Amino acid sequence: MTSLAEIAECLKKSGRVVLSGHIMPDGDCLGSVAALGLGLLNLGKDVTLASPDPLPELYRFLPGADRFLIGEQALRGDYDTFVVLDCSVPDRLGSLKELLSRNLVVCIIDHHVGSQHFGHHVYVDPNAAATGEIIQDLLDLLQVPPQVDIASCLYTAIVTDTGSFRYQNTTPLTHRRVARLMEEGIDATRLNALLYEQKSLLHLRVLQAALQTLDLAPCGRVAWMSVSRETLDSLGAQEEHTDGLIDYVRSLRGVEVALLFREIVPGRWKVGLRSRGRVNVQRVASHFNGGGHLRAAGAVVEGEGGEVIKRVVGVVLKALQGE
């Protein structure tokens, strides 16, 4: 595996860089892409920020959000370097996967266990709480001067992937990193308000519908909710309006594993899994060709809703028995 210092040297030699994260981007993905992109702009690079899917409304406050090219728009550019962030497998690049077939230097930076090494330079640190933590170190190696806009992007990446520092991936180093960001002048109170205290009515409508499906295994240790494609379409909701729903399931007293089933298209479900620590949900997700972390993972499973729930919950219950 490539060292982070080697990736820094590669970026110093680059001229025209395109950066992208994964489909259905989250806060860590977008915050990391924006922070590194703004940093490279400070170094005089020709930088293109890209995303396979549109930015969720929740993250459009990010500095640099207006610079993102969406989907195939980014394929029109001429680049020498492609930086892939927070993306464990090439298929999660969506239409931007085409860039991998070009004569570009490809750098992969991620923190997911099981990441595929599909680039020329690959740096994966599963001990990092967020890809944003790695980008903070990379920017130090690049000697990018402190800047509030970059720090705000990094804070967003870290705070969202640690569940506001509630998840077990949060370490003392995580807090020290965030302390540095605050010392550089970010308005953490404002950022937290934008991320967690300004939900749309549509988001709450989706929550209302999802809560009607809340179910609990007889053992009381596994719980789940589901949101069908029909429900989302009837409300006029997008995938972004399901963000954070799994936290309500996880908050149930006594629950060890929480799941959220969201129908992407008819018969195809995105499954989110969260564990309090006794069950390795990354292993559960891998059973369905998914991946992630010990306590937070995901997979895409095909089938009818009830049957998909039965299959996934069954694997989780077996994992609980073998804990």
C-alpha cells in the first residue's frame, strides 16, 4: 500500500486534478472532496470537484459546493490525476467509473475495511474515524495553510461519520483533530445547526412513514425500519430525506443491531446496519457483497421487501448467537 507521503508527492507533481467520492454522497465523502479540492486550489492546481450523484440539499452549505460537476459533466474535462475519496469499490463511482479507463494517475484514499485496491496509489486507514481525518493529515503533508473554509469541510466530514462523536470510532485523536479545526476559526455551533437542527418538512414526513414500519425481533436485540420506493415517490422525497433515520432505530433501549431498508428501485434495497459493538456488521454486510466498518456497514440486496428483511435479519440473528 502507498504511504500518505507518497500520495502527497504525487499530488504535488499533478497539474489537472479531478476528485470524486461515491454515489449517494454523505458528509464525509463531500467534506473530504471539498477540503482536498480547496487545498489543491491553494497550491495552484487546476482542480475539478465531481460527484456521481447530485449533492443532497443538506450539504449545499459546504464551501466549494457550487464547484461540483455532477455525473457525466465531469467526463468532459482533460485531467492527469484522478483522486477517489471515501469509495471502497469502483462500482460506487457510478458514471465516473469511466475515468478509470483513461490514462490518468489514480489515487485512492479511504478508511473502509475491504476496500479494493483499484488505483496506482492506494492509502486505506481503517483506524481513521472518517476519510476527513486522513485528508487533514494529507493537507498537513502538502503544507496547505490553515483556512476556515477547508476546516469547515473537514469538520463536516468528521462530525457526520462519527455521529456527532457518539460512535465508537471516535478516538482521542479525533477530538484533538477537531480541536485544531476549531482553533483555525470554524463556527462549530453554526455547522452543527446546519447539519442537525434544520430538517425539512419532507424529511419529517419520511420519518413519520418509516416509524410505522418499525419492528423488533423477539429477542429485543435487533430492530429495523423500511422505506419503500412507493412511499418515497408518493411523498415526492429523495434518498437524502432518509438520512439519519437509522439513528432512531439504534436509539431503542436494548437493541444491539439496527437496520434501515430503503428501496432504491423496485426490488432493489439499500440496507444500512449499525452495531453497538457486539456484532461485526461489516461481516454481515459482506455476506450480501457489501462492506463498511465493524459497527457501521451497508449492502444492496435484491428481492421483495419482506423477503429481503427476513434474509438480512436472519443473518444478523445468527451473528448475535455466535458473538
